[in-house]
Amino acid sequence: MSPLERKRVEGKKEGTARRRNDSTGHWREYCERKQTKVKAFFRSKQKIDTLKINQMEVFQPLVDFYDTIHDDNRIRVTHISVYLVLLHRWNLNGNKNPITVTRASLMTAAKISARQTYNKCMNELHEYGYIKYLPSCNPSNGSMIYLNRL
């Protein structure tokens, strides 16, 4: 390598190193400013989330159900699914008992495909005291279901 080429290469290396040091300082400042903005954003977001939670209405029957099943080891996922569908229908009915539900519509909403699972689940919810289940012999009429207070 000629002395002229060597100077050019060394100059490039020095210039690159000098630019890196300058840009690192600027980069640090930029990161600190961004970090401050991000922290401020998340603090304000937490305040907004807290306000939303405080403003949200509580559906007490749902809270009571979750409090009750917390200690009940007999309740499984299918029971929860069916009860939530029943609770939704009860809410649409104006929070009045009884509600009339057909097996097909309840199975579809609760994502249950087997009739045996549906029957077992409804009978167990009745047995455990969560609902009062009066099955109908006529599939088009629907069954009468009373939600018990928990």
C-alpha cells in the first residue's frame, strides 16, 4: 500500500470513529428523551385504565358466579360455558326468571357438540344448585330454566 493510500484509509478510520462518538452522544440523548416520553405515556395510560375500570359497571351475577365457582372443584369448563350462556339469556330477558331455551340454541352458543355432554352439564348444574332445570319433552318448546341466587 502506498503512503498516500495509507493516509486515506487512516483518515477514513479516524473520521468514522469520530462520527461514531458524536453520533453515540446524540443517540444517547435521543434515547433518553424517548424513554422519558414512553414512561410518561405509560403513566398516563395507567391513569386512563384506572378511570375506565372505575367507570365500568359491574354485572353482579357474573361476579357472584365466579366467586362461587372459585371454591367449587366440581365445576368444569363446560359448566362455565353453559352457565355464561344462560346468564346472557337471562340478562336479555330483563333479569327475570324463568328463561326458555332450546337445546340446539344453547349447545351452539356454549360450543357443545354432544347431546350427552349437554344433558350431563345441565343436570349437574341443577344438582349443584346453580340453576333449576325443568326439561321439556317437546324440542320446539324449549326447557324452562331458573337461575338461582348465588
